[in-house]
Amino acid sequence: MLQQEPICALATASGVGAIGVIRVSGEGTFEVVNQIFKGKDLRKVETHTLHFGTIRDGETIVDEVLVAVFKSPKSFTKEDTVEISCHGSDYIIRQILKLLVRSGARLAGPGEFTQRAFLNGQFDLVQAEAVADLIAADSAVSHRTALNQLRGGFSKKLTSLREELIHFASMVELELDFGEEDVEFANRDDLKRLIISLQTAIAPLIESFDFGNALKEGVPVAIIGAPNVGKSTLLNALLNEEKAIVTAIAGTTRDVIEDVLYVNGIKFRIIDTAGIRETEDIVESIGIERSKRAMNQADIVLMLFDSDETLAEVETLAEGLEEKKKVIWVRNKADLTTPNPPWDGPVLTGEGFKSAFPERRGDRGEVTISAKTGEGIEALKEALVASNYLANAASDTVVTNLRHYEHLVKTQQALTDALNGLEMGITGDFLAQDIRVALHHLGEITGQIVNDDLLANIFSKFCIGK
């Protein structure tokens, strides 16, 4: 463990508030704070204790404060740490930080406290990155996933995989030391089974990145339909606010409108689009092209219609969708028509509706709503939750970080090269090289292999004070 020079920063959000918390950490922290804190000698108190006193500039009282003391190694950074809780005035906070700097501390950089915690072995790099994800979490699912990673769920899985591979790597490396004697310490069949087992474990982690990314950004949901079927009215009903302009004039919406909806702790990005039809209006044509792009990029598509005619139009659009895309059929304007029975069937994907219901459209499964009166909106929200892959994702290990994804892909490729090499009977030195590459990329994820540039890039994205 390494105690570095004392650093200080505001740990709470900037701006006027009831209190502000200023964090100080590093070698000499207690001496620095003692110079401006009048209460007790912080060097002589017990760790994890609170002390009331005043912060003074000479004999002038700046503020009455509570000081929390955390002695090394029992702190977040594993260094001597003090947290000063003062009144949340911008002026008071600036004055205290100025006094701390004058007393020997320096202002912390972005993420420097967390970086020190990582360097001192408090947690690995995956867990350090999870700190930022936890701070940024804006839904129940993203919160649970970040908390799982912070507590080491993802790290434990990667460490287990790496340790198994290290054992065989050491056996192969040992063979190279006895190259002239033609000995084999690493059983090739056992190594092959291990590599296949590792690839089987890594594959779902790689595949989880798509919905891991959706955890952060939200699940994109596109509302698609002909002009005047009620797309903008539906957007307003889902969001419970007048987000989009609604008129009886066809083609009112000419651009993509987007906002966020939270249902059962899941974040959805609801995208209202221009009505799709043949038109000579240049501006509306651009909007329609954007609608088609939104439909193809969305994870869930709400196919909205209000009659057999508008249903036929969206059916044609659905034929070009990918099989994996989720489609929810929504019949609008129930207040004006005789509704079908409430939808209680499965959400069909892509072209699946065609083979499942070749004859009767009404049996396909659809949610009947009135976007105008709000009828059926809650049922539609339930269908959104049921149709997406995030509902149960938080209990599993999910890859949410692009850096992790890239290294997992490279690990998988190195393992494939090693497996192909075993099939071809390559020599131990080439086999060892492929295994080293796999170990390197697994180590880069958790920080067992790390460089200064990588750390600087990761922690520069953190907020100052964390």
C-alpha cells in the first residue's frame, strides 16, 4: 500500500445546499486538517469517529463543521482520510478548500480518490469503473447491475477463468524449458476441454453487451404507423405530458421526437416518428426516412394502427424487420371502435406473426388502447416490460463497458487460435503465445495488467471528488 501526498476536493454536488462534504486523503492528511480545524487533535482520535469543531482562518471562524476520521487502511482509499461536513455555501466551500491547499494539500483530479483506492488494492479495475456506473445509474436495473459489479460479481467470474488458464499456461511454458527432451506437461486433451469451457463461459458475456449498453442508454422503442393513427398522442399518453404537437392534419410530425419512460425500474427511450406514406413534400420525406431508420435501430417497435387499412400498411413495413426485433401490435382509438379482446399473448418478433397467424389478423395478439382517453396504456406498458430482455438481466453478469467487451472479444479470438493450433498439432511455443494473449486481455479487464495511459483515460471520466 502506498500513501501519496494529501489531496482534497468537494465530494458532494456543487451548488448551494444544506451541507457540503469535502474529502481529504493521503499521507499527512491529519496534520493538514489540524492546521485549520479547532476541536480535537485528529492524530489522536480513533478511526471511524465524528468530531465537532470549527474551521478557522487564523482566528477567524469560517464555519462550524463535523469531521469524520478514517485511519489507514480502514478507508475508501486505504489512506488516512478526513471528510469535512460543512454548510453548503459556495463561499464556505471555496474558503475551506483554499485553506486546505494553503496547509499543504492539493486539489484532486477527476476520479483520483477512486484511482488511489484501486492502486492500493481496495478493488480491481472492473469494480473501480462500476463506481462511476453506480453514480450514473438512472434506473433500478442499471443500479442493480452496477452494484453487482461493484461487489465483484463480474470480477470473480473473470478471475476464475484466468486462474484456470494460468495453470495450463505454466505447464506449456515449462515444456519450453525442456524443449530438447520432448516432454509434455500439459495434457492436450485437457487443455482443449478447458479452452472450450472458457469459450462457453465468455460467449454469453460478449452477447450480453447489447443489452448491457441498453442498461445505460435505455431500450429504444419506436412508434411506427401511418399518418394520423395517433403516434404523437400515444407518446404524450405514455409520458403523461404534452411532448409532441397533435393535430388532425396528416403529416404534422416531420422529425423524430424522443423522450425517456421508466417502467418497473427499466429505462425506455420512446421515439415518436413521422407517419410513413408516399409524399412529394421534401421535408416530410426526410422525416419518413428518419422514421424508417429509427424503426430499424430500435429494439422494440410499436406498430400502431386504427383500421384494417392502416394495419395493412404497417404489416408491409414489418415484413422487412429482423427476426430478433420485438414487435408489439397496437390497435388505437378504442374509444371510436369496437375493441378486440385484451392482449394476453406473447410478443411476436420480426416476421413471426406471419407463420403463427396466416389467416386471421385478430388472433395475432395485439394491445387495444385509446391514446386519447388513456384506456389500455397500462397494459401497453406491461407489454413493453414483458417484451424486453432487461427485465431479468440484473440477476446475471452483464457487460456494460465497451472496454470490457473489446478485451473479451480479443480473448475469445486468442482462445480460438489456440484451439485451432491444438487441432493442427502446433508446437508449444506457438501455443504458449496464443494463451499469453488470452491471459493478457483478461488481465487488462480487471487491472492485473495495466498502464498509466489506461488509468488516465478511465479515471478522467469520473467526477472530481470521487
